Amino acid sequence: MRVMQEELDATVQECGNKDEENRNLSSRLKEVEEERGRLQRTASLQQSQIEKYKSLSEEATRKSEGLQHKLSVLEKELENLKRAQKQASASQSSMEVRLNRALEESERCKMELNKLRQSSKDVASQEHKKLEELKTDNKRLAKQKEELMAAFKKQLKLIDILKRQKMHIEAAKMLSFTEEEFMKALEWGQS
């Protein structure tokens, strides 16, 4: 009986220990349940956040793809613009070379034009001098012509006068002959 009492006491004590352990386990279970509820709420909150972040990530991916596409388009445009700029630069340098050549040609033509103008002025001056000399010569020749015409007219008058004098002399000779003959005839008639 005493052994049984001891076993009973041991069993009661073990039951007490088990009850205590059960209470501890029960409180621990309660804490675990609360913790599980908290964790489930946290998990559901995190799941909703994950869903939200997932949708944001998908949207960001779509935006990134759109931006990537725009970036590739802009890179192509940039390449085209660089090519166009290179072509424009080459064309501009070519135009500048042509412009410089045209300016040099223009300067050369200006210099030639100035030379031609100067030579034209010199020629005009020489022509003017020649013209003045010719006018002077013309006036001198006209004066000489007038003098020659006046001398010619005087010579004609002198010739006319000399002809008249010759006629008068011849007439006088004729008269003198006739007079002599008349005198001879008179003398012959008287004798």
C-alpha cells in the first residue's frame, strides 16, 4: 500500500507536473496561435504588398520596355542626325571651299577690272590727247587751207591781172605797130 501510495503520490505529482506542463503548453499553444494569427495577418499583408509590388514591377517593366523602345528610336534618330550633321559638315566645308574659291576669283576679277579701268583711263587719256592733237592739227590745216585758198585767190587775181596786162601790152604792141605803120603810111602818102 505504501508502495502504491508512493506510486500514487508519484503519479499525482507526475499528473501535477503534466498539468503544469499542459498549462504551460496550453499557454504556449495560445501564444503560438496568436503568433500564428499575427504571422498570417502579416503574411496576408505581405502577400497583398507582394501583389501590389508585383503589379508595380510589371508596370515598371512595361514602362521600361516602352522607354527602351523610345531609347532605341531616339538612338536611331541620333545616328541619323549625326550622319546628317556629318553630311552637312562635309557639305558646309565643301561650300566654304567653293565660297573661298569664288571670293578669290572675285578678288582676281576685281583686280583685273581695276587694271582694265586704269588701262581704259590711260587709253581714254591718250585718245583724248590724240583727239586734242588732231583737233589742233585740223585747225592748223584748216587755217593753212584758208591761207592757201586766199593765196590761190590772190594768184588767180594776179593771173587775171597779168593776163589783162599781157592783153594790154599786146594791144599796145599792136597799136604801136599800127601806129608805126600808120605813121609810115602817112609818111609814104606824103611823099
